[in-house]
Amino acid sequence: PGALDVKIKELIAFAIGVMQRCDGCIASHGQSAARAGASREEAAEAIGVTFLMGGGPSTIYGPRAYAAFCEFKDAVEAKVPVS
């Protein structure tokens, strides 16, 4: 805990994962963001910032990261354990 809640920190880390083109970071922080209550809209907005800051590579990793986040979010909403 701190000035930023866990959800916001995980969304920041998720966006950094996109910027760094790190599949493991995207998976780990995307799943944690979903578990922390991040919405699809919040994930999309975080990824949108990476397009502004990361240029072309982020436009490749961003859609893949969003698809992964949506899978994690679906699992969280369905209360399906995700490893």
C-alpha cells in the first residue's frame, strides 16, 4: 500500500511490460491487474499510453497484451483459478 493502490501499480507494471516487450511481465501483471479489479477499459487506456510513448513496437505488443488481460479478466469474473 501507498499513495497508489495495487490496481494502479499493476496497470503501470502491465504497461511497462508492453513497453519492454516482455511477455512474462505482461502475463504476470495483466493477471494481477485483473485480480486487483482493473477493468477492460482501464487496461485498454494503460495500453493506449504505451502507443504514445513506445511507438511501433507497442502497437504490436499492445493488442496481444489486451487479449491476454481479457482472458484473465474473464477467468476472474467466472471465478476460475488461473495459474
